[in-house]
Amino acid sequence: MKVRLILAVSLLAATSLWMQRSNAGASTPQRPEVAAHPQTDPSDKIYPIDQIVTATVHDAWLLSGKNEEAFFDIVEQLAQFSAQKRGLVLPDTAAAGRQMGVLIKTRAKADHDQLLYAIVDQAVRTIGQKPSVSAK
């Protein structure tokens, strides 16, 4: 729970900065239009994995309906997917959450056209740990 809270705060700060820059009228190359996921509402926190795995940071922001909480839900879903695929567990500590948030925020802010999954996966590989084998 601590990890989710710290990660959420870090991502919210990064998203807010990014939104301010995006809305500042900076001229950027035209991007293909990405519509919000049709089931995006406050109670729907699951996105089709095939859609979010191929989304750039910018695309994920649009898929979230430009909603910070929904964007975080996408990041969390990608982190769980990455950890599962890599056989890792994410530590449930404030320090781990803070570190993961900083890693994701830094890379997402640096390149909005990068795949969000690649950013999250790198953070998972950095923070994640092999599950401990309990003695039977």
C-alpha cells in the first residue's frame, strides 16, 4: 500500500508538469489521434493489456482520459504485468515506491513518445526482487 501511495504521488507530480507543458501551446509534430478507452470511468481500472503495452507515455495519457488516477491505474497494471512476466515481486515499502516513482517520472518526462511499458518494466527490474522461498 505504501508503494502505491508514494508511486501515485510521484506520478501525479510528473503528470501535472507534463500536462502544463502539453497545454502551453508548444509546437509538436502531429500525433495519431488516440481515443480514451471506451470503458474509462472511475470504477473501471482495468485496460486491455494489448492496448496499454503498446501505448507511448502520451498515448497512455490520452487513454486515461487525461485523468491522473486513471493514468496511474495504467502504470500499476503495467507494473504488475511486468513483475509477473519477470517472476519478481515489488517490495511494499515507501522507499521502494518512491524510487520506482522517480525512475518512471524521470524517463516518462524525458520522452513522451517512448513506450510506457518499457519505462515501467525498467523500473520493475530495478526495484523488483526474486520471491523468497519459504522453508516447508
